[in-house]
Amino acid sequence: MMGRSPDHVASTLSGVYMGLDVLAQQEGARAEAFADYFHYARDNDLFLTYTIINPQADRSKTAGGQPQRDLVAQVIDRNADGIVIRGAKMLGTSAVVANELLISCIQPLGEDDTDFAFTAAIPLNAPGIKMLSRRSYEAHAASEFDYPLSYNFDENDAVVLFEDTPIPWSRVFVLDSPSALAAQFYQTPAHVYQNYQCIVRFTVKIRFLLGLARKVADVNGTIAFPQVKDTLGALAAKVSLLDGVVAGMEVRGSEHNGYYIPNNEMLCAAQATAQLMYPEIVDTIRDMCGGGVIMLPSSIADLEDEETWSLLQRSQMSPAVNSIERIKFFKLVWDAIGSEFGSRHLQYEKFYSGAQFVLNGHNFRNFNWDSATGLVDGFMGTYSHPRESMNP
Ligand SMILES: Cc1cc2nc3c(=O)[nH]c(=O)nc-3n(C[C@H](O)[C@H](O)[C@H](O)COP(=O)(O)OP(=O)(O)OC[C@H]3O[C@@H](n4cnc5c(N)ncnc54)[C@H](O)[C@@H]3O)c2cc1C
């Protein structure tokens, strides 16, 4: 239930470190600064999050082409101590609780967008950092019993603004180079490692949702219906399929500078599939629940009053559990799939690694096309027409 737990950006840093030679080629001495920072973050067990997407404004224009020139975080000055940045990044999940922030850009930049092409790390209490958080679902959860997930796992998301924030040279890893920026993610194992963390997390999350689905059928006495078994079987297949792809990407990985890297073709496929799968799973659970997630007491306050409690006991029935267990269960289901917390999770799974066209682009670029077109060419080579050997 936490997308940007501390192991996420730790995976990014680890991936860049595994490809330090690429950073050294592109950025020279900045690779040493990165290596020092990697050791510092690791040895101090820092919780890092990152902001690598520019704020939405006019998506038809590049970072530098936005009407408001200082919208997107950019380098506005450089001096003997380091750089100074100004502008915003779109979303920093967990920024309000993390120790430090990695600032970069994974979106394609124009050749002239050099001011926007930097990677740096700063503590989140550095001067000039402002965070504008969305509403806290945790703060608005009536109680743990009413909203058990919101109450425990709300990793807030914040727009992060930099108001002339100084960053020392020891924390600047890429500067002035859109191509080095892309290389840092795609030519090192960084992108693979960060997404490998995501997909492992995802398989656990959908197994939890599958557990909810199965229990809905048990609690509502629908488990014996053939259609319900069919629905649960189809959901179980999705969960097992993703588990299988994770196992596959581990078995078919390869070595990079002595480190083992999961298979990127399978990883990209898993991510694009997961992005479509999550809304389907949520929608199926909603179908299975009917109004069960709505016919619930407004809060635990209702349970305190003896008269209301006796009414609840008469109206909250199940063949499998008692009244209080039924209430507890369906409140959990609603928090997972329907509350503001659950709804944010749907949006997260649809977008955390990019919109669908971005993920399909990764699949297009990483798929071994020769393995497919070679089969076609091979077969077409088994028969011929005399005109094929003539000039057109
Ligand atoms: C809950 C949540 C948490 C997040 N946490 C983080 C975080 O911690 N750190 C971070 O850096 N980012 C984070 N993000 C941002 C996330 O990375 C972006 O949302 C994601 O990259 C998609 O970008 P976007 O939201 O600007 O959507 P857009 O790129 O604007 O896309 C939105 C839609 O517009 C259309 N569209 C836009 N451009 C094109 C195009 N070129 N071609 C075709 N269609 C197009 C598509 O329909 C697309 O689905 C988070 C997002 C969410 C929702």
C-alpha cells in the first residue's frame, strides 16, 4: 500500500551506481560526487523520495516552452559553491516525511532545455524548499477501525517548489545535458531497478486485493455460485500471471558490471499490463461487493451506543462472520477500493510510472523485434516465386 517506500529511490540510486561508468563518461567528476552520495545515503539509511516529472501546464510544449518561464524547476545560477534552482516539480510522494529528495527529469527534454537538465539531491529542510501537500487522508480518517489503510499507510503527495534553492556541487550529478539525463536512467540499470521494486510491490498488493475479493464471497455467501468462482478464478489468474512474469524476469536476467539485472523486456511488459490490470481488479471487487461496502455504520461512534449497536447486530448479517467482523471487513474493503485513499491508489497505479503511451513506448523500444520478424522472414524463406529473384 506504499508506492514510494524507502526501497524505491534506494533502487534508483543502486541502479545508477551499477552503471557508474556511464555517468563518468557523460559527466566526468560528477560520477564521483554521485558515488560519494550513494555511500552517504546508504550508510545513513536515508529515506529518499524523488521528483522527476515536470508540473502539468501545457503538455504540448517543452519545459522551456511553457508560457511561464519559471514554472519548471531549472538552474538559474551557478557559483563557486554550487547551483541555484528555481521552479516546481509535479509530485513528490512521501516528500513530507522523507529525509532527502532526488530532483531530476525523466521526461524527454528539447536540445535547448539545458537549464532543466540536471540531477541533484538535497535534504528536504534545505533553504527555499516549499511543499504543497494534497489533503491528508490519514488526518481525516475517523479512526483506524473505520479507515484502516488511510490511517496507517497514507503516503502524502506534494508539489515541491524551489525558491532559489542552493545545491552544493557535491550534490549535483548531472548538469546541462538532456542526453546525460536520459543515459542516467536508461543506459544504467536505474530505470530497471526502480521499476523492478515497483512490480514486486505490485504483486503483493494485488494478492492482498485478491484476498479481499475471496473474502467478500465468503462473507456474503456467494462463494458457491459458479459465476462467482469464475470471477475469482479469473482474478487469481491475473495475480499468478504477474508472479510468473516477476519470476521470469529474474531467471532471464543478465549481468551488468558484475551486478545481476532483471530482464527489462519482461519488466516493461509487466508494468504496462499491471497498469491496465489494477483498474480491472478494483472494478471486479466493486462488482462483487454490491452495496455491502455502503451499508455500513457511519463510524465507530455508532458502535458505542447500545441501542444503535443492537440495531447493527440485527442488520449486519453474514453466514461466515459475526456483525462486528462484517463491519470491520467491509470498512477495510471500502478503504482499499472506494475511499479517497483507495481512489488515489487507482490513480497512482495508472500513472506512477508514466501514462499508458509512455509504458507502451518502453515496450516498443525494448522488445526484441528480430525474434518476431525473424520467424516471419524465416517462414517466408521456405517458399518463393520466380519473380522474387528478378529486379522489380
Ligand atoms: C498518486 C501519484 C503519485 C505520484 N508520485 C510521484 C513521485 O513521487 N515522483 C514523481 O516524480 N512523480 C510522481 N507522480 C507523477 C507521475 O510520475 C506522473 O503522473 C506520470 O509521469 C504521468 O504524467 P502526468 O501526470 O503529467 O500525465 P500526462 O503525461 O500529462 O498524461 C495524462 C494524459 O494526457 C494524455 N497525453 C499526454 N501527453 C501525451 C502524448 N504525448 N501523447 C498522447 N497522449 C498524451 C494521455 O491521455 C495521458 O494519459 C505521481 C503521480 C500520481 C498520480
